[in-house]
Amino acid sequence: MFQRLEISPIGKATIKNICELFEQDQIDVTPDYQRMGHLWKPEKKQLLIDSIINDYDIPKIYFHYLNSNGNQINDSGKLLAVIDGKQRTEAFYEFLNNDLKLSKNFVFLEDPSIDLKDKKFDFIKKEYPSIAYKIESYKLDLVFIDTDEKERIEDLFLRLNEGLPLNNAERRKAIQGYSVNKILTDITQNPFFVDKVSFKNNRLEHFDLYTKLLLIEHNDDIKSFTKSNLDSLLKENKTQNQEIDTTFNELQNRLALLSQHFNNKDPLLKSKSIVPLFYLFLEPNSQSINEQIEFLREFTELRKENRKDQSNKIFIEFDRLNQQGAHQKTSLEKRLLILKRYLEVYKNGDLSMKSKIKTEGLGLRKNIEDI
């Protein structure tokens, strides 16, 4: 049944009003569809506060009004949820709580003789109370959305962010449903993501990687990590079913086994693009798993060395495939084949892998077509 979606006339609220709601824990800044918080660099936050002090206009902020008519999707129990304007509202709160200061180049256009460079709000409030009042009483344009249909809110979020650098993982998170929620939970609990991977999750990088690994487990053959394939996986499994639960269990078990053999913040796991390849290559149930990982460490070091003189064309091609179209099926298959062929030499040779490259070329012809 089509549910209501009502958009209020633009309302007004001061920055102080918004910060008070933060203090009262009445604003949900992490609804399911939202991107990660604290993405803006200090310079961008400082520019926002500069705009407010110097009377520049800033874009409208959109809130989902949760506390109306017994809203059925109010999971947080709060009054409002931020649909668009999360980074701005966080910047307001940080500045008024002295966690953010003005830039070193700040100029107060109304009176340039007043020096507020590098100053925090407490200083302004003490020395220039009228300017502090101006900041607190700055009126924001707010739009309140009233609906009890989650899909409409998710769609609005995507539309409002169409012109912003919203990455695929952030868009994918807004799909919502059983699989998305399960992934978001698991990346905060699974030791492989909590302890082993060595890249940050500022913009849902862990969510993105987990979805790719889930796609691997969900299919019998390798598929490209295209937006279409990844989106379809989550959309087709928005509700719980036995097949997707089996896939999640297989992935979790495999990651648990891999976690036993990698170091914390392992350098091998510092690139989001190469982890799916290692996942395909490694055999966690094998007795030689430690040997496989040590092989990957030496293989990685040799690739680095080869970049100096570029003597090994296979390494050059591996690096190219790892940078260009790394998410494509053909790239994954070619790099996987290279790893498997090199592992055979590594396991069977009398000399170290490093020595064999120098003396025997690993027993492989140097052109990638010959692999």
C-alpha cells in the first residue's frame, strides 16, 4: 500500500537549537541509509563556519521527522534523523563544543580588525559575545520529511546526494534489507575486519569488501565486481532466506579460518582491491595455508623489487591488472593463474623463490601470454 510522504514548508531553526537537540540525543545521525560520519576535513568544516559568521547562505538541511503519528520505522526512538546535512550538523556541534577552531586565514569581513584566526568558540564567546550570539542564532533552512515508508526515505537520500561524491558502497548501503544489515553488523564483529585488514573504513571500505567476498561465496564461478552484480546480490536478498544464510555462514567460517593465519593489521591486507584475489587463492582448510601466505608475502616483495628495473614482464602485467579493471572477471582470473603457477615453483623448487627468479626466471617464459 502506498504510504504518505509529506514535505513541510521550509522551517527555521538556529544552530543553537540543533546543537541542543544533539545534547539531548534527539537527532539520529546514523540512520541505516547514511554514509559514515566525520568525512569532512577540518578545512571544509572551517569554511562552513566562516560562511556562517560572514553571512553567506548555506544549503537546506533535510530531516526525517520520526516522532509523528506513531511512526513505524522509528528504530532509534529519537525525534529526527538526518537525511541530508550530516557533515554540516556535525561541524556545528564540533565548533560550539570547541572541538573545531577557525582557520588560520579567517577574516571577519564585517570588521577585519577583529582577529579570530585559529580561535575556538569559547574564546569568541568570552571576548566577542555579540559574534558568538550571531553564530548561535544563525537561522538554518530546514526541510522536514514525514513518512513511515523507509524506501521513500532511502530514495530521497540518494536523490539529494546525486550531485555529491557519494561512492558505490554508500549508495549500496542505502539499499537496506536483511543482507545489508547483516554485513554492517558483521564488519564490526568479525576478527578479519576488526583486527586483520589494514585499511580504514572511513567510507564503508569494509562494507564494500565484505559484499565482494559474499558475491564470491554466492556463486560457483568468478563474477566481476560490477555495480550491477553487487547491487543485485543485496537487492535480491533484502529478506532472509536459506540460500543467503548458507552463503553468510560459509563466508564467516572461511574468514574465521583465515584470521588465524594473518597478522593484526597485516600489510598483505592493506589494499581493498587485492584482498578478494587472495581470498580466491588461499585454501584455509589446507595444511599448507601458512606456506601459501608466506608465498604471498615473498611474491609481494618481489613485485616491489621488480618495479625498479622492470625485468620480469609477468610481474609488470600482474601490477597492471591489479590497477586497471581489478574488479573484472578476466583480471581476477589472470592474476589468480599467475599466483597458482608461481606457487608451484615456490613449493617444488630447491632454491628460494627470489633466487629462482634471478637464475631461472621461475621456469616461466616472460611474456604473460605464455602463462
